Amino acid sequence: QVRLVESGGGSVQFGKSLRLSCAASGDIRGYCMAWFRQVPGKEREAVAVIDDIGHTISTTPVKGRFIIFQDTAQNTVNLLMNSLTPEDTAVYYCAADGPRNGCSRFTFNQRLPSATEYTYWGQGTQVTVSA
């Protein structure tokens, strides 16, 4: 019954930045955390993953622009999005998988997960980038 709540979405102009935050209901140490995004008519895709020891991977279109990081003091996982473009417009979701599964299979192998490989989800937050 892990509960995740995203915040920080909104409408911004081309080239601007946003920081999304995902607040967890409990201690997420040992969990595999990720940010996904989805646009109408397309599958939900992984944007970035951070594993239980802090290693990260991200999808090619956002490399060099987006950073996923965890704030242990606030028990949140965050996504800093820089140099936003209209192609980044989507609903962004925070996701978590239990510590029993882990996510070294993703980070060690540089393999982005599918949505079906995650158990817990936030409600989503809309990000809209105008041209």
C-alpha cells in the first residue's frame, strides 16, 4: 500500500525548467524508483530510474537535460527537467517497485523498464511545454 504523490507540474515555455517531486508515504530506502511519462495514443515510457544504491539511467531523449535524484531527508524522489521542449509534454508519473525485486537488472544492464515491471504509481502530473 505504498502511496506516491507527484507535484511540480505545470505549463512552461520552450527552454525553461521544471522540478517534479514525488513524495512517498513511507520510507522508500531499498525501493526501485522511477519517473515515467505518457502522451495520448502512446505507451507509458520510462524517463529515468534510480536504484536502491543511487545509480541512475535515463532514456536517450532526455540525457543531458533531465536528472533524477533522491532526497533521503524528505523521503522524495525528484526529476529536474532542463531545456524543456514541446516533445516533453506529457503526464509524468512517479513509480516504485518493492525492495524484494530490486532494480539492478535495469541499472546494471542499462535497460529501461516497462510500466508493467513497476507495482506502485502516483496519480500523475501534467507537464505542458509551449513552443
